Amino acid sequence: MDEGQDKQAGMSGRPPNFGFSVTRVLQDGPDTFVKAVHEPEGGAEAWLTMSLIRTDDSGLMSVRRQISVSPVCEERIVSSMAAYAIPNGPQENTETSRAQVRGFIAAVMAGADRATLEPFIDRVAFDLLRAGPSGERERLDQLIARRGPRDGVRYHGIDDLVAEGDFVAVFSCFDDAGQNFRACDLFRLADGMIVEHWDAIQPVASHTVAHNDES
């Protein structure tokens, strides 16, 4: 279990109503991904939220998934805010980005070694961008460790994937040592390779991981 999971244990509620900054919006057909940093006042803890909003054929919008985590360290807030000005990228990149992230996750789940994963990740660019700061290299490595096959972990696969341009958001769920989690991983790609990564991981009740709450 990574540091983010340790900090989030027991934090399964929703953030209170206070000011927030939307740092990324992706549109993919009927699905809208929203990443927001909630900025409290009076010394309260900050929240990071990643949401999936779906629009049905009648135009009705509903929140299909929402991952909310707190407390959020200052470094992660700065990282999210620093990436705000980066455009989503050309629409023609969308399907390449989607396929690359799907391939990366499939390779990780299969237990691929680092050499096999190299075609998916530009680690040189990742390290350069961290000087921004604008990415979370350690959390990408934690994702690789978390999703790989090992005792005590059951990964339920991708629930939803939202892609636009050079960005891809992946919603998923997994069990780790008897604890159930929902997660959202946001990737940015450049020249078809992953160069930045952010995530939100939230403990949930077991029935939600079993998909009994979905139609």
C-alpha cells in the first residue's frame, strides 16, 4: 500500500462545500472528466477530487464516479495547479493516447518488467518535467507496483476511460490486503508516450468494488 493509500484510510466521505479550482476537464463523447483541487479556509484540510460525469441521450447529466481524497499535501496541490495551463492537445491524438494507456495498463497487469514498459513511458521527459514541479514520478512507479500481479491484490480492471488529446483518465477499482479501493489515474502523453501522471485513491465499501451499485 502506498503513502497515498495510508493517508486516505478511512477518508471515504465527500469534501465540504468551499472554494475550489478546476485544473483539468476532458470531453470524450458522453463522458466528461473533471479534476478539481478544493481549497479550504480556516486551516481545514485540502481535498483533491476526480469525477466522471455522463450525459445521457436526453441531455441529463449525472456523476457516474467520484474519487475524493484528503488530506492532500502541498506538493500535490502545486503539481496539479502547475499543470493547469497545459492544453489538452490536438483531438487527432486522442485515439493514440487511449490505446497507449490501455496497452500500458495491460502490460503492468501482466507483470511486465521495466524493459517491456519502456515503450510506454518517456522517463527522461518525466524527470525533466518534475523540476516544474508538474508530475509525480514516484506515484507512477507506485502505480506499476500496485497494479502488478502479487499476493493479496485483486485488480478489477478498467471501469471507465476518458481521453481527449494528450490526456487520459482511467477509473478502476482493486482490493489490497482485504481493503477495497477505487482509483483514478490521470496521464499526460507527449509524442505518444506517458510523461506525467497524477492519481487519487479512495477506500470504499466492498459492494461498490463488486459493481453491485451500478446499473
